Amino acid sequence: MQVLSIKFLPSWWALSKGQRSRIIGMAKEVEKDTEKDVISLKRYASLNRPSSLVYWLSSDHTTPLVKFRSSLLSSLSGYAEEDVLLLSVFRPSPYVKGSFDPRSVLKSPPMKYFVAYPMKKDVSWYLLPFKEREEIMAEHIKMAKEHPANNGIKSYTTYSFGVADYEFVVIYEMSSLPEWIEVVESLREAKARKWITKEEPLITGELMDPEFLYS
């Protein structure tokens, strides 16, 4: 998986509406060409960073991700640059029982809001017996699922050991930011919080057509 946020430079905003519309049209063509080579491609308006666009791509191979990144930046004609780039690999969590088809989940229609949540745990976490870690995570998962404000929040645990500065990117989709904030705040009381050492940069996006970039 790849999460890519794009920041538009001051020169972008000096362009005419027509010029920006034409360039965004080229970026949409890149999206269309990429969709046939990946499992899913979802685009959002950035809400919490100096970037404007956020892309979340899932693929069986890294090559389509590299090509998309290069083609997208090329289509934006030098008027944009990367803000954040996250890379991770999807696999089921060892703390969640049962299996599911990741393709069917990833291909499902996107929800209104998106959060990419990179994090890292203290070394001492991995030295705990698995059974103890399993119990700690069971509490965390139960608190999240049973919170009254959790109205269908989706989560995807992805892994980045050895390929990034963080160890996980947990990706979330939700229909309401206020409800999401309630759930996250409550999880600060979970025992698992003791071992979190890094959880940034968070990327938050809203499902939106990029016409806002030239309106």
C-alpha cells in the first residue's frame, strides 16, 4: 500500500482557472490509467497538512505505485511536490481471529473520511510473550469496536518493518470525524498505549473531486 500526499506550490495558485483545470484533467487521466494495474486507488482532499491531495493505493506489486507517483508528479507540470509518502504491506493482524479477503474489502466504496496513522512501538513490546500481547490488543480492539461512537469505522493494519521509519500504517475510514475523535480519545486509556513511541505524521482526508483546486 502507498499513501501519497501532494502539496501545490505558490506558482499553482497564480495560474488561471482554465490552466489549473487542464492540469487536473491530466492528473485524472493518470489515475484512470493506473486503476487497471492496482487493486484500488482512492483520492481525497487533504484536511490537516499543507498538502492538497491525498492518494491511497493498494497493489499486488510496487511497480504500479512507482509509476503512478512519477506520472502524477509529471502531469502536475512542476506545480506540485510530495508532502508525505508512506509505504506498507497489508496482512491480517495476528491479534484478530479469522480471515477475510483483503481485495473485497479494499475494493469497497470509500467512506467520506480517511486517516493514515503511521506508528511505532517500543522495543519492550516485542519482548512480551505473545499471549500477553494478544490479551492487551484484545482489550484495545474491544474498546474500539464497542465504543458507542463507532458507527462503522473501518480499519486496515499494514506493516512497514524494515522499509520505513515507522513499523505500521493503520488506515481508517469513517463517516464522521467527531465520532472518530471520540473513539480515538477513549483508546488513550487502553493499556496498549504504554508501548506506542511514535504516531506521526497523521494524514487526514475527505472524499472529494479535485475541482476545488481550480474553482
